[in-house]
Amino acid sequence: MTSNIGQSYPYSSETESQRAAAVAAVVEARDGLKDKLAAETTPLDENPRWWMWKCPTPGCRGLLHAAGYAHDLHALYVVCDGTCGKTFLR
């Protein structure tokens, strides 16, 4: 399996409260992320569970958590809780 295909599959799932806590912790730890999310996303809809993915950044062991929907794109906007702290579209 190539890495592009492997990165498309979810790693696990988390409850809404786990997701919200993880995103809040990442936002608190990263300068400017709160403003970036406000500018680039719309709120998520109600869902009891959300998918998580492993971060594709080499050397980062973080997980990607849903943070919102991308403006004007059909994509889920995710943030990494690991050392890279990057954002991605899923």
C-alpha cells in the first residue's frame, strides 16, 4: 500500500467531547491557530464520533483531529496534536 492511500484511511475515532478537548488543547498551545481556524473554517455539525488520522509529517507522531469544515471547499479541516502542529484538509 502506498503512503498516499494509507494516509486516506482513518486511524481511529473519538467522541465529540474528546475531539473538542484535543482541539482546544492544540489551539491553546499554538500561537495564531485560533485566528487561523476562525478565518479558514466553519463549525462542525453535531456528530457523536469523529474520525482521527495519523499525521503524515515525517517524524511527527501526532494525531489529526477535526477542527471544522474548510470555507468554500468540500473538506474537513484537521489539526495535528503532535510536534509539527500543522493543519490539513481531509
